[in-house]
Amino acid sequence: MNNEETKAKISKAYNDLNVNTLDQLENFYAETVEFHDPIGSINGLKNLKDYYREMYKNVKSISFEFHDFIIQDQNVVAFWTMTYSANILNGGAPIKVPGTSHLKFDDLGKVVFHRDYFDVGTMVYEHVPVVGFVIRKIKDSLEKK
């Protein structure tokens, strides 16, 4: 794959994924994929499908805007903003979360390693009543220092 095809493949995989399209993960990930994000670590495609199934069951909508890519050999770093809405957070209103993904592809063009970097507080905790208020106050006080 050339760089433009790689970017398109990543964008499609991220933006097409929802609770009804989990079988498409087989086209993107190797069976032995190693996945990490701030919430946990997962090994294997079957376990990753289970993880996404659980995570996406409360998601009303989700999309990714990609801002930049760094591609070297079989490694890709993608910079994105995720916009999602879930009934149980923020009154169902959209939430924007900036993040970065590091992906390693195998010789067949499938992802064998995936690590996401994002602020879980921005993604979840800030949008939970009471807890969100406390986290926002702490962030505000740290930013003022």
C-alpha cells in the first residue's frame, strides 16, 4: 500500500466501525493483534471484537476526523479528533476527544499492534454528573498555575 491508500484504509476502518459492523475488523486487524488504550490491553482479534462490542453498545454516533499521519515503513501514527455521543454521557450531546493512534501493519496489510493515546477524563469522566464537575475544577486549577 502507498501512503494515501494507508490513510484511506485507516480512516475507513475507524469511521465505518459500529456495533453492527464488528465483522469488518477482520479486514483491518490480524488474528494476533495486540491492542492498548488508556482503558486496558487486549490480545487477539476475538477479544478485541468483544471489547468494541461492549464499548460501542451505548454509542449513538461516532466519527473520526484525521488531522495528520506520520508513516514510516509499516508504522503509522495518526492524529485525530473523535466526536461521539452516548445516551449515558453529556445528556446524549456530542463529545469531542483529541487522540493519537500508533499502528503497526504486517506484510499482509493488517494491523498487528494498535496503541491509542487519549485523555479518558475528556472522553468519559468529565461528562458524568458530580464526578465531571470535580474533574473540571481540578483541571481548571492546574491550568491556572
